[in-house]
Amino acid sequence: MEDILLERGVITTDDWIRIKAEEEKRAELAGAEIGILSSPRWYERIRVMGYIQTRYALLDNPMMDIPLSDRLATTDPNTFYIRRIRMVFMGQISDRLAFYFQPAYEGTQQALSNLEVVDAFADFFITKDKEHRIRFGQQRVLNSFDTLRSSSNRLELDRHESIQSGAPGERDLGVAYYWSPKISQLRYAQLATYHNGPGDYGDFGIMVYNGQTRNRPELNYDKHVSLRLAHPFELPDGRLLETGLFAYRGQFVVDPGTRSRCPVALHVQDGGTTGCQVLDERLTWYLWTPPQPSWGLLAEYTVGRGPERDSQGFIRESALYGGYVQPYYTWRTLPIGLLTTYVRYGEYYGGIKTINGVNGRSTTINLGLVWEPDTHWRFVAEWEYKEGLHSSLIRPGVPLTSTVPQAEFTGNLFRFQAQWFWN
């Protein structure tokens, strides 16, 4: 039918390519799922995939700080290093059970000393059409769109600090419920397959989790609760546009360390662990339309309240806000593969709860160029300009203490990454 429509000029060549790709992907997914579920051998129902990132960084100011993402870029520059090694084991074991397990080595040069479990969860499909499911275990929290995207499908090298500060590490232990109508399932799959989307996290989701972030012990009896409302729209010209809201609320226990002080009553947990318990809540809005076929746009904005270190070193409950906007453009017809350029501008005014509540005020500009010669390689060159407050130093070699204000800095960072995938 689509061949006839193309011949009669009813649809364009781009429309024909998109329709064919959607049909092929649906057939591939259906065939793979039938094959997995019909296999009597458990090991044939498991898929193994992963990726490795190696980087090199240059900077012009030793005080430059990006504490929530790529710390080695600023603490040990002018060196080749492994950003991360990820290995994923996943499978659709039955009609109602799928699992996902991801151990990872988070780079500290070449020392294999930072191995941890990143994801470990199982999905129980309440209905066979997979519209309703419950997820148990360590999983991505419903904090923001960028929290849901892995660095395996994110082009830019870091998440923006305004978003990342809500859920450093992106995961936590808990249970979640997701609802995805059939039409949304198809669009989420298309966005993930062809446009580096995060996948299906439902038109509606609700999650209850510990709230102390990934691989950190729970320090109070309060649980964080987060919500997601979203939908992938298809515009009249065939362009997909996803938009939605996230909200969460809970009580976070800040470790004051040597950089901060608690002016309020300490929360004491069994074993003598102490910390400063502060309200932690946010509302985040996002809009994303990927390059189809060329230009795209991603924007997020967050407001809320959370722990923040003041200039005297005291942790207080304070307002926070910030966000970013990122247009990008992809050349798809080049003989060398896909070439994408992006620019991102962002600001953040608020604290970093997992780093002693330090003030994370910053303004950043990122400019990147991404080359993807095939589906197994991605090369990125990125320049970042940042001005803000340092999270741990008052000058090079001198650590921040609870009695002094944080130091301001302005710096430029150049990073280069080679990333390869296996699946």
C-alpha cells in the first residue's frame, strides 16, 4: 500500500522510509519475542549487551568542577581514562516476567576497584498486552527525562546538573507501577530504536523508593514518592514529540562531612549514623522531539526545595530551580554515517544533596559534535564552558571546610570520547 501511495505522490520518500522502518521493527520485535518465549532453554531467553567509554580531557583552570558526572575530567586531566564499562543481562523469561541486571565498572583510571551493581530489577506484567506492569528492585527513579536516558543512547557527555542533582546515580531501590497504552508502546519503541530515546516508562508511572540514591543505605523511615505523566504525540507531518511532568517528594538525610554543618536536630539511625534531614521535593517539566530527519530539541526545567549549604556552611532547606535547552541537528545522508551537532545552555540555583549539601549554583554552555559511523561506534568531541561554585576546594589543593564560603570559578573543558557497543 505504501508503495502505491509513494508512486501517486500521496506520501514523500521520507514518509515511505519511516513507514517501512516501523513495519520492519515491529516484525523484528514480534519474531524475537515469539522465539524467546517458545524456547525451552533458559539461556536462549537471555540477551547480553554492553558498552565501553574511553575519554581524554583538557581544561584551562584547575578549579573547574563537574562533581555529579565526570570527575576524572577535572581531577586528573590530560590523561586517557575509562569513563565506564557496562554489561547488561536481560531477558523475557515468560509472558509475565522480564528482568534486567547491569553490573558496571565506573572509571577510576585502570584500577578495577569500583565495580558496582547499577540495575537489578524484574518486571511483572499484570496484563498480557503489557499495558500494566510492576517493577521491583534497583531501577531508574522518576526524576526527569534525562534521568531515564542511559549514556548508551544519550549523545551529550553529561546530564545537566539542574536535573542530575535531583537523583545522582539515577537509581534507587523501590517498587514502581507503569501504565502504557498500546499506541504509546509503539511510539516509545520507535523513539528508542531510531532516535536514542529512553524507552517505555509509561504514560503514567508511580514509584516508592528509599530516596538516598544509588547504592547508599537508607537513613530514615521516610520513603520518597515520585510520579510521571507523559505522552508521545505524533504530529500531522509524522514527527514524534514527547512531553511530560515528573514530581517527587521525600525527606533526605544529608551527611554534613567536613564541608557543612547542621543547624537543626540531627537524625540518628541505628549504628550511630548521623545526618541532617531536610525536605526534598521537585516538579520537572520536559519536551523532546528528536531529529526527524534533521533538527531536534530537548528542554527541561525543574523547581522545588531541598538541602543547600549557605555561605556560613550551614545546611538549610532552600528553594531550587534551573534547567536547560538543547537544540541539535543530524546529517543522515553522509557516506561516513550519522553526524550530529548540539548546543546546550543551562543554569542551576540550588544545592547538591549527595555532596554535603554544597551550593551547586552554575551556568554552563556545551557544544558537541557526534560521529556515528555505524551502530557499534560513537565518537564525541565536546567543549564546555562553566562558571559556578566549587564543591570541595577553596583553591587548588586546599579543601573546603564548614567555616568558609565556597570558591567561585570560571573554566573551559575539552573532552573527547570513543564509545563502542556490543549486542
